[in-house]
Amino acid sequence: MKSYRKELWFHTSKRRELINITSQVEECVQESSVEEGLCLVNAMHITASVFINDDEPGLHNDYEKWLEKLAPEKPYSQYQHNGFEDNADAHLKRTVMGREVVVAITEGKLDFGPWEQIFYGEFDGKRRKRVLVKIIGE
């Protein structure tokens, strides 16, 4: 069995951003030379997410509106967590969007359904954060 590990680093310019990282994960699969296996992709920060969905701008705007209704950024005083920090909403948004995805690798490629893409969701950005890609298989 082969094992592969790589960290992808991101530094967003905005507090909240969705970044399609599919091509970067596909590069990892190629580097791993795994033909049949599993690919784990997970955010290594508690205010960021990795998820799978369609790469469609309207949907991305819907996410922003929906998440902001569920856990509005302001007023900061609405959250007990916010004292030294002002990112309680980012923690909640991450919980809703999830920590990681696992994608099957078949014949050396990510085995997606129609329209599926992998995204990094940043909810407390403007600083450097990482995503772990771990691949195991034959």
C-alpha cells in the first residue's frame, strides 16, 4: 500500500472566500501514483472548511447569504466566544460546511459524480492556512 501526504497553503484576501481546489488535489493524485484508493482532503484550521459541490457562482452567493443568516458575523457581541477574538461566526460556519471530504480514486483519477468539485471554504481569512491531502491505496 502506498501513502502520500501534502499540505496546500492558502492566504485569502478577504474574510470569507470559496476556492476551487480540485485541480490542486488532482495534481496530488498524480504525484501519489495511486491507481486505486482514497483521497482525504481536510482543513487544518477550525475556521475553514473543505466540501464538495458545484462550481457555480450563483450557488456560491447563495452559500454566503445562507451562512450569514445562520451565523451572522456582526454584531460581534452576540457570541460568548468573541472576547479576544471576533471569529465565533467562522467557527459555526465551518461546523455547518464540514471539515473534510473523502473521494475515491479509480484508475488514477478522482472518482466524482457529475459537476462535483472540491472547495476550500475560508470563513476567517486574511492569514495563511493549510489543507491536508492524504492519499492511500495501490
